[in-house]
Amino acid sequence: MKRLVVTIGFLILMVVSIRSDVDAEEQKTPQGPEPAGLLEYDGIKLSSPDDFRENSIKGPQYIDQDSVRLSITGLVDTARTYEYDDIVARPSRKKIVTLNCVEGWSVTILWEGILLRDLIGEAGIDSAAKVIIFHAHDGYSSSFPLNYVMGNDIMMAHRMNDLTMPQERGFPFQLVAEGKWGYKWVKWITQIELSADENYRGYWESYGYSNDGDLNKGVFEEAWPPPESEKEDSTSPEEKDQEN
């Protein structure tokens, strides 16, 4: 009888241990996309987060909220680093903006976030700064003239369609680059760098995509392709996954 009790106890411990392992593994595994959230706002029909096409350079990035750090660096008076709660606790604004991808699709989303000019202004801008470069968790980057960001209501979003930004769509922070093609809308932002380098080219821009990225202009730079002496990599854009 004693041996039977010991055996049953051992089996129970095994079941509990296996269940714990499964629970831990489930916590590590990225969950599916969040619900669509709002599908209409102020009478305007909204796209679902599921309507985006996955075309990031390294696939979706899954970032733990507690590890989120956003740095303001480069030509600033005081470099700053913010945690996730530091950003989302700030007064936010909402705006419906359509993202247009060079692949021919678009999504209309209710974005919610903070004005970048307010955040960057806290660090103080060096008079030599001409460009703002946005760096992403996956190594992606894109740049903008200083005046585009500081002279307009350009937003860094942390919510879409009244939902926390889904991991697949850019959590924690997505740039809402109004008036620009989708490849300028940097996702998974981890660093905002102020620079004097007006020749900086981001990921797709280094392959000939327009550095302006204006919707009312062509997608490619007029001078593309560059002279042979300026080419550093012969890999074509088609041979790499695209970023929105």
C-alpha cells in the first residue's frame, strides 16, 4: 500500500512538472495577432492590423515590454533613455492616417501616440543637427530632414485601432510618417539619432529607394543606379525581404 501511494505521488509530481514546462514554453512562444480593435472611427472605415502584409527585413520582432528602451542620441544637448511606461504615460493624440506601401497595398489605421518634436525637444537639439535617423530593433533604419519631424505633427505611435501596438506591427513604437511611402514608417523603434550627415541612407534608401520617400514623387532616386565605384553591395532589393 505504501509503495502504491509513493507511486501515485510520483506520477502527480511528473504531471505537474510537465504542465509547468508547457506553460513556460507557451509564455515564450509569440501569440497570434491581437483582435482587430476598432473597425470604424468618426464614420471612417478602418483597416484591421491583419490587413498589413508581412514584409519586414527579418520577420516580426517580439520585444518584452520590461526590456524596452528608447534612446535619443547624437547631436543633442543631453542624451536620454526612456522605458516603455515613460512614453505611454504621456498625453497622447489620435489620428487616422493611411499607410501606402510601394507594393501596391494600403491600410487606413487609427494611430495613437506622442508628438516626436516634444520628445526630441527634451534632449535639446545641437545647432549642427540636420537629420533625424530612426533605428529599429531588427537593424532597419530610415532618415528624415530635421524640419520634417520638428516642423510637423509627426507621431510615434504605441497604439493602433484602440489596441496596444501588436508585436507584429511594430511594438513598442511605430513611426507614423505622414506623406511618405511605407518603407519610411519605421517599426520597432529603439533609437532616435540626430545627425549632421545629410547623405545618410537607410536600409532601402541604400538600394536606390528615394530618400525623401514622398508619396507624390517616384519611389526611386533619379540618380539610381550609382556609379560602379560607389556600389558596396551588388545584392538587389528583390533579393531581400522588404520593409513596409
